[in-house]
Amino acid sequence: MSRRTSRRTFRGGALAAIALLLFALTSVLYHITDVVGVGESRTYLVVAAGTVLAATVVARLLRPRTAFALALLFLLAGFAAYFFSLPEAQRAAFSLDRALADVVALLTGLSVLRLAQADVWALAATPAPVFFTWYLALRRRYVGAATVGGATLGLLVLTGDADSLTTLAGVVGVAGAVGLGTLEARGGVTAQLDTFAIVVAVMIVASASLSVVPGGAAQPLLPETNAPTSEQNLVQSSDQVDIEGSIRLSPEVRFTVESAEPRYWRTSVYDRYTGGGWVRSESETRAYDGRLESGPGERRELTQRVTARTQLESLPAAAEPVELRGEPADDALVTDQGTLRAGGTLRENESYTVVSEPPRYTPEQLQRSGDDYPDEVADRYLQLPDSTSDRLRERTANVTEGEDNAYDKAVAIEEHLESTKEYSLNVEDPNGDVADAFLFEMEAGYCTYFASTMAVMLRSEGIPARMATGYTPGQRVAENEWVVRGLNAHAWVEVYFPGVGWVQFDPTPSDPRQSAEDVRLESARQNDESNVDTGNSSESEWTPTPTETPTETTDNATTTAASANIDGPQAEQPGPNASLPGGAVSGLGENQTAAPTTNESGGAGEGDAGGGLPSRETLGVGLAALVGLAAGARRTGVSTRTYRSVWVRFQGRRRTPERDAERAFERLEYLLSRQYRPRRRGETPRRYLRSLSRLGLDERALRVGDVYERARYGPGVSREETESAIETVDALVRRSTPILGRFR
């Protein structure tokens, strides 16, 4: 290949690498707009395509300084639009310090999806880097183009918004642009492509094996060998929950609760559904400074005293918390959704008291609540990605057909999921939208699958819903005390009803989930695992005696204590034994008890990661490693030596006698070139063999040469003569090359 052709090849390769980098960058930003709102992703495609077209047009018209000024103007205009899209209260609080704090937060792991106007941010951030990157590439300033585009994509890697495949594409794009651009500028030759391929492969494997920000949002691309625990997946992911494949259960005790009744001990709520998980948008938290406001409607007080039995990073509490007491209150934080967060780590045996105000309501009240949702609720809790499928909307409409209010629709969806899906901890990580995959392609899942799907189905019907995470009540060890373990980590749904507030629903089948937890706990006890019991929790579940069953009159109605399904929504009902959403037997009012659990056999155990095909990320990294190894083998000559070592040992498929004789001589000639010397230019086969015979060449080689001459230049040879020549060469190869490494 001529040097001019090589330059053109490298130039085309460098432009293709920059195009790959821009594809990775715009894919991340497109995903953000796709997640946040209807129609935004289409707008983004127009903006991105228009920016590339503009850069192409002006590449030969504008000087670099002018193009840089234009890119800076794009950036300022975009972020001015983002600033004015923010709610007025946030604009009023804007300052330089706040802006710098937001930048630092993004660089240390704050997902863009957690910004209030993430879609507008993505649109604002696109034109400047895309325009200037493509402009520099067309001006053949590949290093500068890779720096601009790579730095922008790097920011999105740091925020955790760039997934594994786009990160890999960006790495290849940056390396390709710099490497191929350098080869073009310095007149490189195509033989140097091997070295380039090796360097790119090393970069990909290194980027896939290391975390970019320790403790931040960016994670290693190569999967861990062990599945995460349900607690790691739910409770410890305080601002973002990515729905995983298989998970396992941790039997270790986390905290104990003294409470007049069992509740779900909530730690976080999430409003933005991404298709692959949930994000708590608007990352603002404020210091706890006194009593919090509760929701609308009639409320009652519930006091809980929580004691950490290991180090805790969260403040579990029943919804809705209004007051926090104890030492953790000094540095506690409050999210804009009204949940409590620890300002530091709770020490073992450290306690705090929470006063919550859950709502009082009846099913009839929820049925009459209507759909006059506050604007802030409708704007925030009806969001769905643009990719939400029509078939999910159609299935939801079929499930809720005939229901004319939000409550009955929620019950119908809850019962549909409970009755049509199995509970299992061992599932493959779904591709695409989780809710759609679970509803149509999966037969089983665990709590996050059930909760996510129900919330998405409700939103598709125009009903505000969100996912909440925390812990189920745990093991009851006394009349008013519960022991909560890591395996009690759970996810459920909260639905908004005007005049009432947020009401809990739980579509996850309770019996199989409880069975899985019991099996895991019993296994831990039998294996003497540490920290699985505290106090009298090793004994069976505490239950009241019949004579201890109290009755309580509230609001002129009697509430009878009875066994109840804690996994159903906990409606506060004055009527005796009224039905709960999702088929729970009765409301869990004050002094009521949860149903005793039994240690059933079977069920899902701790949950191994299971088999199945490797992920796309693993396949991509593996392919890069193979390409690098292949390039390294070619560069060092290992591939050629290996091929020749195999080639010389096998005659191959039989053809005509003449062609087989020629093939046998080619093998013999290669063998002799390794052992003696190669045949010189113009030297006939006969003269070559005779010159080697003086060096001790086996006389059988001369007969092979004779067969070759008659096959190539003479009247031809018979099949018997050819087979004899092949056998001779085979024997010489076996005698002369006992190991593969002899051929080089």
C-alpha cells in the first residue's frame, strides 16, 4: 500500500473514531431525555443532528478561534435556557457557590437524572461539545477533538449516567482518534495497526476493570462474582436503584424497633423511573430543624424507637415521619420527599425515636378521592420514559377495564401481578425496559420487579405512583418489639390520593417471599453465622394469647385486633375487619398484630447468581481482549508461527494427484527451510534437494522432489505415487518436529 493510500486510510479511521465517540456521548444524553419526558428525546435528536450539520458546514469557513467562541456561545445560551427552566424557588436560591457545589457533585457521582430538569440540562449540554468536537475532527485536529468529546463523555462517566457499552465506545473513539490521527500526521504505515490495536485493547480492558471514582456512581464494567444482597440493592442505594439480576439475602440483624404496631420501615422513595431502575430526582436535602409537615387529611400518631444493632447509614421509620428525637437528630437530613436520612453513621446500640403520622382512611374514601392531583404531584409522579411500550399501556387498560377510580385500578393491578407472577431471587438481568420485560417476558422476579411494574402501570393510567424502599416489619419478638434483618429489605409502591396523601400497596406475593427469608435465616442459624439473632429472636415468632386480644374504639367504630397480611397496603380503617387493598384481611391499626410466620420448607434460598449467557458488557470487553491478543500475536509473529506449525503437519483434503503432490512438496520445502536453508531465487527443486543431500538430507526427500517434478512439469503421477510422497513428508515432519515450537 502506498504512503498516500495509508494516509487516507488513517484519516478515514480517525474520523470514524471521532464519530464513534460522538455517538457514545450523544447516546448518554439522549437516554437522559428519553427517560425524563414524553417528546424530549425527539427534540434531542433534532438538536444533535443540527449541531453536527452546522459543524460540517462551517468547518472550512471559520477559523478555530471563531469556532471556539461560537461553541462557548452555544454553551452559555444552553445553560441560560436551563437556568430559566428551573422552578422560581430554585432560581432565587442560585449563587456562584451553589453552582460550584453542583459541578463538584456531578464530578463525584451525582447522576444528571437526579437534576430537577435533567432533560433540559441534556439539551443544554449537547450543542457546544458536539459542535466543537466535530469541527476539530474535520479540521484534522484529532487530539483536540478527542480531548473535547472525551472530556464531556468523561463527565457523564463520573456522574454514573454512561453505561458500560457507551463507555467502551468512548474509549475506543478517543484512542482511535489520537492513534490514527498521529499515524496520518507522521506518515505511518498499515503495519503499525497491530501496535495500535494492542494499545486500544489494553485501554478497554483497563477501563472495564477499574472503578473511575471510588465510592462514586461510576462502577467497574466487569461484573462482580457474587450477586448483591437485597439490602445493597435497595437500602444502601439511597439516591438511585438499578434493578439487578439475581440477588441474595443477608440474615444479619440491622436494628430493632419498639412500636405499638408493625409497619414497613421506610428509608427512601423514588420518583423518576429510568426504564432500568429508579432515581430520586432533585438531590437537595436540608438539615432537620424541628417538626416536619405531614400529608393532607386525617392523621394519627405512631411512635417508634429504633436501636441500631450494627452500623447504620439510614434512618428507617414508618411513613410519614414528622418528628425525630435523640442524638441522630443533631445532624439528620430531610429529603424533599419528606424522608429522613442520617447525617453520619449510627453506631451499634445507638437509638433514636421517630413520631410518624400515617393517614386514616377507608376504601370508600379512596374510591371517592377523585383525580384532582396537585400540580407538583402530577408533574413529578406521572413521568414515564418515551420508550414505555404501547403493549404495556394496553395490558394495563385491559387489567383495569371496568374500574372507574384510582383505588380500584390500583387494587386490580396489584392483584394481577400477585396472581400472574412468581417470586424468585434468581432471575436474569432483563434487557430493555424492566417493567415491560417483567410484564411480558419474565415469569418470576422479586420485589423491585413487582413494585416497578405496578408503579409504571399506574402512571400509564394517569395515577401518581412512586417506589419506596426500606424494610418489612421483621420478626416479632415481644408484644411491641421487632427484630429487623438485612433480608427484610424490601420495595413497595405508594399511590397518591387527593385529600389522603400517599397510600402503600405491595404487589409482591408475601408467602413465597416470607418462605425465602425463613429458609435463609434457618440456614444461617444452622451454619452458626454471626449476628443473625439478638436477645430472644432465636426463639419462635411471638404471638399474643387469645385473652390478650384487645379491642379499641376510635372515632365511634370498633377496630378488632386480628391476624393481618402485612404485605398488603396498610389502610387506616375505622370499620372492623374491613378489606384492605390487595386482599389483606384487616387494617393494621394501633395494637394490632401481624400474622405469625412459619418456617416453610422450600422456596428460594439465598440466591446464586445462576447461569445464563454473559452480559453484553462482558462480551464487549472479551472481544476487545481477543482483538488485542490477536494483534499482539500477529505483531510478534506468534500467529504466523502457530499457523505454519499446524499447516506443515497436515496434508489436508485430497484433490487431484498432481495438486496433492505439489502440496506435499510445499510442506517438505518449508520443513527443510527451517532445518537447513530456504531455496534460493532461481534454484530448481532438484538442485536445491541435491545441495542439501551433502548436508545429510534423508534420501526419501529426493523421491518426493522427483514426484513433484513429474506432477508439475512432466506427464503427471499416479495416486499411489502421490500417497507415497505424502506419507514420506508426514514421516519426516514427525521425526524432525516433535514439538510445535520447532517451526518459526
